[in-house]
Amino acid sequence: MTYGFKKYKKEIVKGDHLNLGQTRDDGKSISINSRFISKDGIPWIGVMGEYHYVRDNCENWEIELAKMKAGGITTVATYVFWIYHQEIEEKYDFSGDRDLRRFAKLCQKSGLSMVLRIGPWCHGEVRNGGFPDWLLEKDCKLRENNPVYLELVKKWYQTIYQQVKGLFFKDGGPIIGIQIENELVDDAQHLGKLKEIAREIGFDVPIWTVTGWNSLYGAKFPLKEFLPVFGAYVDAPWLEHTNKLPPSKHFTFDTNRNDAAIGMDLIGATDEDGWALPYEDYPFATCELGSGLPLSYIRRPYVSGMDAYSLSLVKLGCGNNLVGYYMYHGGANKLGSLSTLQESKATGYPNDYAILNYDFQTCIGQYGQIRDKYRLCNLLHLFVNEFGHILAPMESVAADKFIKEDDRSGLRYAMRTNGESGFIFVNHHQRGLVLDDVFGAELDTGIVKLPPIDIKGDIAFILPFNLEFREIKIDYALAQLLCSQDNNLYFAAIPGISPKFSIGGIEYNIDINGYLDVTGVRINVLSWERALYLRKIDGKVYFGEGKDLYKLGDEIIGISYERAEFTTEDVEQPFEAVYKEEFAYGGEYKLSWKKIQVSSPEGMVEIPFEYDVAQLYVDNKFVADSFYYGKPWQLPAKMLYGKEAYIALSDSSFKFYMDAK
């Protein structure tokens, strides 16, 4: 069966219509038009991963940034949580794990650019959305143009500025962007005022962003002053019910950027005043693609590797030109000196989250463990980082028939093209549904018609057509394009599809893990499994061969995770649990205790028990917790080795939502 596309229509690209962009004295520049961001005049698709420095140990930062870079991240995004730095009004703390300047310098040392999300309100599942308790006690309204509030914000912004002064793009530093506020979607005047204050203080970057989503029509903000950024999650742990959600539209090639579900625990319905965000004035940029999700007490969804990879691939096919993940690296909340710092119903917010655990079940876990979604998403990052300058200017063109999220039999696909060449995006994954196999699919771009392929199982992929590289032109490739080095092109063989290429009108079959030399170009086809461990770091391709590689200094380091051996024994309660309220989120509960011992500091412990809430105490100190979601709770053996360690497990009659077993 032939699968075609809507008719390609070249769209006008607007330029110089936004008060964004910057050119440095040395000639380096960042600019934004209505379709894409450019660096030094070259179209660029950034790959941005959220990593909260305050939610990790500062001694880990350099290694974890190296892992992020090896996974294809080019830009680190991070919130600056007010409550973490000024929990007590008279005292600022930017020391240790709160040392923002040290973190920014490590980003620069690692070759990563940076986007600071300076709030003042951030959300991020932090107590009061990041506002210190003392701020809530002030006699003024917050998050609006109240003079008393604005003066407090100005002082806070000045404090942040002193930490990052001299580290902006204009100074040769890593900071290329600032996000103002978060999820404030209906007060353009306030957002404009916050940017005005920040600029007066000295914040000076080429990219200023704000939340782009809201209930219906897109956020309201000063249209020339910001780039709106969007998000998409595969479930909604912030909802206040335990029902299974219907299939998500995010696995279809729906080009609507606005996910009205994000933040709906906090964002109210907007006024019916005729407002409509002019999406066509801005490149499609994301800051919150859900490569994972937090676990709220009542909703505990599991995000698979294919969920994360497919979601990101689909958004690329829909025109996404800034790939931004929230979170990309998990972490752990701190315990404040006055309170715990997580979001909870006790603080007037809709959700109870774990006191410490912010693992987010994402690409890199809170203890630095690398997951399958890291490897899968890197397949996309390799491609974007190498060929983003070709992809970014291309329009998204829909399939001739749109396939809805609950359709099991239709083929989901789209393309991006300039009318002569391009890339076909195919998604055969829908969270919560098993899709029917598609046999003999002939994809016809109107420029090139590909040979028939069978699309079977849980898979998503990208196919190039009319791709020029060195002295050759690839008419089509039935394999996923990854990256290049010198005269080598690297592809991944798509499971179930035999690698076939047409080059200059001649067809070639290439064995998996084999290669073909054509006119001085070597085309290498890796198995899908082998491609998951390919890394391109500082311009050089490395093959991990089952190990996750990253570069620290001049050394390439390989990680292979092993399960640590451990023993547990049931014990009587050894001491009183410090934060018993966490066990009581569901009401009445029963508590049991286990003593845990490991034989070595190497590897990860996987706690196999079923429970409601678990807390870990090491040498009488509360150090970790978990909401059970159907997967083993991972803990580093070195956290337990040689120490007195106990796990408290609760059993509750409350029926929470969980989709993993």
C-alpha cells in the first residue's frame, strides 16, 4: 500500500521581528527567525536537558555533565529555586550544592551552553513553587506587578546576577538563555516587567523564554520579547484521580504545540477574550518533553524508553527545532533547615510528592544511572547534532491521512522537507496500545518513492531521502541516519527492516554491522543494539560495545552497571521514623522494617519488595525514599556499604494509579 503526503507548500520565514538574538564582539552570534535558531548564521537545533544542580551533590556535577554531553545534550537548563538559596530571609546560601557559579563554570568547561530559569516562581515540584515561606507571609500579592513584590524580586534577581556575572554569551560564557517565571500564562504585563527588571540589573542574553502553553489559546506575553517554549508529557501525575488516561495524542503527528494538560493542577481556565498566540511568528521550541515523570502519591505512571524516544521523534517530525527535556537528569530534594522542600498538599499545592526522591525515572537517574531512554534518545541527538542545520529550515508536511491516537491499524508518519530533499518520520508506538503490524508500506514523498517495508513491533524511526554527503547523493536509505566522521556515514538498522540504499540511482543491500564504499564515502550500518552505544563526543565517534561511554578530561570512561548483592532481614522497629507523615498520605498504614547489608560498594541495589512508601535510613539518618510504581527501587551500594542501614516499608489500603507491574 502506498502512503503519501499532503502537498508541500513553501512557507515564508520571518526575520528581525523579535527583540531577541545577539552578536558578540568576536563575531559569534545567536539569532532567531520564525522557524529556527541560528548560531553564527547556521541553522541550529539545540538539545537541552534539565538538570537541577541543587538536587545533586556538587562533587558529582562534572561527571554527570559529561554523561549528559555524551548523550547528545548541548544545552543544560536549570531552575534557580529561591527557597533553596534564601530559606531564611536574612541569609543567602550559594555554597556547596547550591553553588550556582561553580555549576555554570562546569557547564562551560564541559562545552555545554546553559539556560537559567530564574523564576521567581518556578514550580518544579518544590515547596511553594520555589517561594520561601517568609515571602508568603509578606503583606503583598505575589506573581503580579505589586510594587512591594517587585522590589523583593529585584533584590533576588540582583543576587542571582552576582552569581553569574561575566558568564553570559556576550562575555564568552555558557549562558545563552533566561526563562522568566513559569506557567504564568495570562499576565503579559507582569512578564514584561520581570524581563525589564532583569535587563536593568544586567542579565543580557540572546534568548529569553516563557511558558508557551495554557488551557486553550497559548500563553499571553509581550510578543516581541520572548520565545514561547512548549512541552509534552505521556501521562499526568498531577491529576487528582486514579483513572487510567486515554491514549495520548503526543504519539500522533499532531502539529499543535500547545499541550493544555501541563500545569492544569495550577493553571485556571483563561478568559474567552479572543486571544490567540501567533505561533507562526516563532520556531517550535520545547523545554519540557517528558523523558520521564515524577511520581505523585496518587498517580504513579511508568515511562518506558520507547515512550520517551517516540515522543521526541514525533515532535521533531512536527517541526520541533529546540529539543528540550524535563527532566533529563534526576535528583534528590534537600531537607531544609525549616521544613522539607518538596511540593505537598500540606503546603497548599494539589499533589503529594516524595520528600527526597526526584529521580523522575528519566534518562539519567538521581544516582547517575544511565537508562535505556538515554540510549534511545541519543539516536535522535546524534542525528540532530550532525544534520540539524539541514533539518531546521525544513517545513513539516503531514501524511495524506491523519491517524488518531486510538487508531491501532493506521500508519503514523510525517516528513520534513524543503521540496527537494528531507526526512520521513515514522512512529509505530502508542503508549498503552499495541499497534497492528503494517505490511508492504510504500512511502511516497512525491519526490522519492521508497521500496515497500514491513513495520512491525514497537518501533519509531527516521529515513532520509535525497541526502547529499560529500560526493554522493543518497536517493533513499532504509536505515536510520545517525552521524558522520570524516568520510564515514553511520546508520542504524531498523529492527525488522533490511538495510537498503539507493545511491545515484543504484540500489545496494548492506549487511547489518557491514559497510559499503561508494565514491570515497563509507556507509556503515550498525545493528540497532550496537547503535545504542555509539557516542560522538568532541567530533569523534566511539563504539561502546555494550558500555555507556563518556569523556572526562582526555579520558574515555565506560560504564557497565551490575546488580549488587545484598541481604535483608526483618527486624523490629529500630528507632522512630523521622517523617511519618509521608507514610500517611493515603490515611492509615502499617509499617515494617528491614535491615539491609551489601557485600561490596560496587553496583546498584535493586529493592524487590512491593510497598506503598519506603524510606531508607543510613546510620540513623533519613537519606532516601520511594513511592512504589511497579519497578525495583535502585540504590547505589556505596550508600549502604559498611553502614547500619534500615528500610521502612508501609502498606496502605489506598488504591493509587500504577501502570507498571
